[in-house]
Amino acid sequence: MATTNDLKNGMVLNIDGQLWSVLQFQHVKPGKGPAFVRTKIQNVESGKIVDKTFNAGTKVETATVDRRTMQYLYNDGTSYVFMDVQSYEQLEIDPAIVGEAKNFLLENNEAIVATNEGRVLFIELPPSVEMEISFTEPGVAGDSATGRTKPATLETGHQIQVPLFIDQGERVKVDTRDSSYLGRVKG
């Protein structure tokens, strides 16, 4: 148990049997009336985001979330298999939990797997990853002058928009949160 005064971003709360992650919080002390805490929380399982207000000092139940660095091994067709880098224990994760992270998972890359009481909650990827462009239309000389983009397919099969001068086989840096192109990878 904790109080609303102890809230921090990323903290996971157990509200009515459901797990909610704190995205934002703000302590408010109005001129009249008691202080309160305004929060924006996200349901860990469904991804739904809601605003919730608590009275200051109210007790809230926190959930213990174990975040472990795991290495992605392979997809066996029914689940994604990860291996704990410390204990070498393997964990099969349902595709529904992996969600959009599958677009950036390459074999042997690491991700953070969050669990609560043995149940996998979500997968956290690094903010950006380096990937190879497996297909895109060839660039034309002079294409670097404009800010236009073209579709490109990453080695995972996910499609992103890249500048016109990017060619097939190049390595690029991609933002895992919104699939945006961040730049070329040198070397």
C-alpha cells in the first residue's frame, strides 16, 4: 500500500482488480477545499487511458511489476519466445501481448518484459532500433533536396516512410513508439 502522495510516473496500481500504470500525475491544492491528485492512468492489459482524481493522502494498492531484460529468440507460429539473460529461462508470450512491438523484434535483440505474479503484462522496447531496409523503390539523384518521403519495408516486414534518398539494403534508425524514420546508421 502507498498513498497518493507517493505516486510516480510508471508506478503500477491495482484498482478494483485491474492493473493501471501512472502516466502523469499532478498534486493540486485549490484555494478552497481539500488537496487532491489528478492522474492520467493507462490500463496495462487493454491500453485504455483514463483520467482519475484521488483525494490527497488516500491509500492506493500498488502492484509489484518485475521488469526483466530478455532476449527475443523466435516466433514459433503461436507465440513469441524470449529468454531471460540472467537465468536462461525461456518464456512464451502471446502475440496479443507482444502487439505492435512485433514490428521491431529481431532475433537475438533485447527487450524488457514486465510481469506481475508470473503473468506477462507488456513488452517495452528501446526508444529506437536500427534495422535494414529490405525493400524500397530506388532513389534518384537530386531527391535529397525535398522533404518528401516514400514507403520502405523493414526486415521484419513492417512498412515505414523514409526520405527519397534512402535505398534498399541501407540501415536506418527507427522510433519504436511511432514508426518514424530517425536517420541513417553510419558504417
